[in-house]
Amino acid sequence: MEALSLYDLNALVRRCIEQCLPDEFWVQAELSDVRTNSTGHCYLEFVQKDSRTNSLIAKARGTIWANVFRLLQPYFEEATGQVFGSGIKVLVQVTVNFHELYGYSLTVQDIDPAYTLGDMARRRREILKQLEEEGVLTLNKELDIPCLPQRIAVISSPTAAGYGDFCHQLKNNSRGFFFYTELFPALMQGDRVEESVLSALDRVNARLSEFDVVVIIRGGGATSDLSGFDTYLLAAACAQFPLPILTGIGHERDDTVLDSVAHTRVKTPTAAAEFLIDLMNNAADELEMLASRLHEGVRNMLLQEQRKLFNYKNRIPSAAYRHISDAKMALLTVRKDVVQAVTSSLSRQRHRLELLQQRLADASPEKLLARGYSITLKDGKVVKNADELQANDEITTCLQNGKVTSTVHFL
């Protein structure tokens, strides 16, 4: 029996494959170990995992030559917003190759982004469904956003163009509203987006009372770096965050999971600034309307009171004349009553004085002396009792006509 060399066997296998599999095939697989070299060629592995155990059940080497990869990579990433890298599922058009030295491999000719978009959408739907089942999907949306959101915690990269646009737009608003912003730096692209943004949220959470809203903005980066915003942990943290979260990640395609759970989603950092300015404008307009209504109400009240005063003024002459006439009649009546009362009182008092005068006249000493009585005085004082006198006292006796002086002698 003639033996084949390994090279001859491999050459036979190559010829068989070329004869049996001459066409191009569309293959579904997951990318693994994606890398490029200095010449622009892309080398990778295609793998398939068991849906239940997640263990590998198939694997094949793959190659995308530089002339194809230069066109395929930007086309795929622009269409999907996903980095062409390990861990994503793809639908690729390949040819089957076998090389005597390098063995079996697949050479990629084309790729269908729609398949990857569908897989990404499925994963987003699964995350959103899980959040809904946990009862946290709409928690952040249910928060009341302040009417005056002036204290803003910004999560962004300090070097991101979108961050500068956001701050510039706030600072130069047409009505001169004041906004306080504080940056909590985070990575907005790459493999550490989730970890970095979660860390920034933790720092904001430690100072909740100092802020009104949280703004997560990106802008200026490639749309292919958005996968970091499609993770369960980041979405769950934002959905349950106690402050309203506004996202302006800067892309036109379907919302990321983070956009779906945030309180408000806008397209760009500049739009995020405009949203906050609009809230301030609405509050200012409401205050101006209330001030105008208050001014109008006060003016109407003053006019109403002025009309009342005018009516009262017109009614005063006739009313006053009537009141004066009534008062005059009352005064005349009172005058008559007063004269009568005074006359009557004077008559009574005059009669009383006459009686008192008569009594005084009847009680006068002259009247008593005229009746034959006398008054005895000692030292000018009336003597009423003999005990008041002593022997040899000199006394004066007053008669109707004249006085008699005598000396006291007791018998």
C-alpha cells in the first residue's frame, strides 16, 4: 500500500474542497479574537456556542483581506453603530479555503449589517424586558424634573467636543439664565464605558442634594462606540437613579438602552442644553404671565374702587343736604326742649332759694332778740351753760336795744 505525504493529503483535501464547495456561502457566527496587522489584513475566529450551555460547538479561522476590510469595516460600523470586534454576531459571506500549511479557513467577502442589528436589537429588547419585569424600567421617567434645573451634574469626557458645546450653549443662552455645571469625568467610548459611567453616577449619588438633574453627554465620538450604553447594569443604575437623567449621546439611530430608561433623551449635547434652557424659558414665561395677571388684577381692582369713590362723591351733596336739614330740625327741637327744661329748673331752684331765705331770716339773732330773748357773751363767745362761768367773770348781755355788762356773783 502506497503511503501519502502529509502535504499530498492536504493538497488532496484542498482539491476536494475546491471541487465540492466552489461557491460563496452566507454563514451565521460570533466573532472572536479579532485583530489586524500592519498590512491592513484582519484575522479572526468564527465561533458557535450551544444556546443552553454556552460551550463552543464549532470554530473556524477567518480572514478578511485588506482591500475588502477597508470597505467592510466602516460600512458595518456606520450601519450598526457597533465596533467590528469580538463578541458580536454576524452574517458573513465567505468562501471555504484549505491550505496545505495553514489548514481550513474562511475568507470573508461581504457582511450583512442587518443581521447584527437584529441581534443587537434582540439583546436590547431582552434587557428592557428584564428591567420591566423587575419593575424599574420607567422609574426615572416618573420623576418630576424641576422647573428651574440650574444645578447640573454632567457625566462626560472632559475632552469631548460635545461637552464644550453643551457648556457654551448654556452659558450663552439669550435670556441670560444662570446654570451651575460640574463635570464628573467618565469614558464615553471603549470597553470601560459601563464601568466608568457607573463610577461617575456613584459620585453624583453621594452629593444628591447639590444637583437638580444629571446629564450624560457624548458627542464627537464614533457611532461604533455606542455598545457601552447597551448594558444591563448601566441601564438598571440609570433607571433607578433618584435624579432625572437627560441623555445626549449624539447619534441619529435607534435609542440605546440607556436612552430608553433615561428621563429624557435628546440627540446631541447641544439639544440637551436647549432642553434645559427651554425649561427655564417656560418657567420665566409662566412667572411673567402671573406677574402680568397680578398687575392687571390690581389695576382692575383700583379702577373698580375709583368708580365706587366717584359714585359716592356724586351722592354726597344731596345726601349731605338731607342730613343737614334733618340735623337742623333736630337741633331746633332740642333747643326748645333745652329752654323749657332750663326754665323749669330755674323756677324750681328760685322757689327753693326763697324758702331757704325765709328759714334763714326766721333763725336770725335779731328775730330772737325782738321776741324778748337775750344773748350772754363771755370773751365774745356765747354762754350756754352756767358751769362755763366763774365768780367775778365779766359777761355781756345783748338785748334788742343795747348791751349790759355785769360781774358774776354766785349765791
